[in-house]
Amino acid sequence: MPGKGEPGEAIAASFLEENGIKILQRNFRSRTGEIDIIALDGETIVFIEVKSYSSLGIESLEYAVDAKKQRKIIETSKYFLSFHREYKYMAIRYDVIFISPDGINHLASAFTEGV
């Protein structure tokens, strides 16, 4: 059974690929959480959270990806990197892709580990 975020994640993955970003994995899970999309943007590994809304605006994003969610994504990204040592020395970025009826908003470097 498809997850509730799958249509948005498929749109986001297509958007990323159209912009030259290579998808490495989708829906990576660990004990600490899930990352919707893991991708390569040049020499940077990118961990991407996808949020889809039909009526809420971009201003609601801070509530959708709060500090707790960010910590889960960061911990899950560390878990991924512990198994994929080939990315060990790459720059890391955490993005959020917000999908609404108005279109796609890609927030590169939406948050950092220091948050």
C-alpha cells in the first residue's frame, strides 16, 4: 500500500532529476526515522524531506519540519552514512521540498545539524 507522501515524493524526485540531481535512494528507514529522498548534487550528498499540502501555505513549513523532525532526519542521515562510507568525505546538505497546488518550492540547506 502506497504511503501518504508517495505522490509528492515522486513529483519531488522528478523535479530533482530534471535539475541534474541524482537520486540515490527513496524512503530510507532506520530506528530513528525516515528520509524521503537521498540524492547527489555534484559533490554534495543531500538528505531531503518532502512535504505536500493541498491548502496550507509555505508559512506552515516551520511546523511541518520542526526541531524534533530535523533531529530525526539528521540521526537517520548519520545511520545511512555509517553504511555508505563512499560518501564519508562529501559535503552534506539537508533540504526540504514543499509541494502545493501552487507548485514546487525547493529549500536547499533548509536546516543544519547545528539546529
